[in-house]
Amino acid sequence: MIKLYGIIRESKGSAFPLMVAIALALVIIMCGISEYMRLMIIASGVRDAVQSAVIAAANDNYDDVYNGVREGYSGGYALSGSTWEDSIDYGDIYDRLDRTLGLQKNGGVHIKYTGETVEFKLSNLSVNIINAPFAPINPDGVQKFLADAAITLEVPVFFGGKSLPPMRINLKVEAGYTPKF
């Protein structure tokens, strides 16, 4: 450390290559950090959009849940003849995501373009809506009406002007419906 300090303090100019190397190392590190931040911002934005779409799908069930609420339960049921049957709307989450994020559908993949470059891809959406039980004996601690969704996010990664293997993660979000009254 003392030797390095001595090189920097010299006035012969021998520290110039060392300073250039340090500056280049800092530029490379900053490029890596900025690419990492780009990936995290995209993942966070997509997660928020998926969460919003799933909440909207859960809220779209308000009309089906109302019948159960009126009868004292919070599940999505409709009276069919003399029996209560499940009545659940799954909504169109991909349509909401397309409108929110500006995606374009290409086969089974929804793609966000920046100019002509692919910014990210969404695929493999699965939605599972769990209905609240009908007429539970003990309503305390009973499963609520819940929408559970998972989607695959793929973001191309670039570093140093080269394309690296894409970041591929599964985003999982959950939204519930609880009647206010």
C-alpha cells in the first residue's frame, strides 16, 4: 500500500497508466451496476403491473362475491336453482398487461419493444383463483377469496456490447378480496 501511494505521489508521470487502469476498472464496475439496476427496475415494474392486473381480476369478481356476502360469506357463489355453485371470473390479465405495459403479442409471448430492440418478454401466465369456502362452520381463520398468479419474465442482458444469456425469473403475485362490510 505504501508502494502504491509512493507511485501516485511521484511527479515523473509513472502513475498515469495506473490512473487510467483505475478509471477503466471504475467504468466497467459502473456499467455492471447500471445493467443490474436496469434489470431490477424492469422486474419491479413488471411485478407491479402484474400485481395491479391480478388485483383488477380479483376485484372483477365483486359481483359474484356479492351474493355470498349477502348470505354472510365472502366467496364467489351464485344460486343455481336450489344450490349454490362456484361463480368466478378470471378476467383477461394479459389484456390488462398489454395495455398497461405497451406489450405486443407474438404467439404465446408478450413482448415489450424499445424501438426495434426487445426490452423484455412475458410468458407462461398461470392464474389460480381460490374461492372462499361456502358456509364454513367456524368463519375465523377461513381461507379468503384469493387470486394467485405466476408469470415468466425474460430480460435480455447486455454487457460490454455483447449479449449475455437473458435473465429469466418467475414472478409470483397474490391478491385477495375482502368485503368491506
